[in-house]
Amino acid sequence: MATAIMATQQTLATRPPIMTDPEWIALESIEEQTRRFIFDDAILHGLSRRGLVEPDGDRWQVTEHGQKALSAHEVVWIS
């Protein structure tokens, strides 16, 4: 049983995070250093709680975890 749980956790850890379209758009926009967003700060704070972005003064930046999510997302879309 413990082995099955660990295998499931490993599988989930290698998958891109499940996000809504606005969350993906926000993450991609931050990566592209967009200054104006079409959504409210709640999405940014949600991404921050998940470790995907972090505030950097008056801007937001994508974390290493966020970069991995973006890379994995591109692979999923291309495949």
C-alpha cells in the first residue's frame, strides 16, 4: 500500500500542475514580463501560494517551480 501511494505521488510530482486557463495565461504573461494583466490579483496570489510565482517589488516573477510547470505545459501541448 505504501509503495502504491509513493508511486502515485511520484507520478503527480512529474506532471504539470493542474491550472485554469487564466492561471496559465497569468503564469505565461509574468514569464514574458507583461506589466498589465486582464485578471485580478487573486490569481497572482493563488499562483504565489502554490510556489509558482513570487512578488518582486512592484512586479511578479516566475519561480523555478513555475518555470518547470511552464516547460512541462509546453511539452504537453506539443505532444
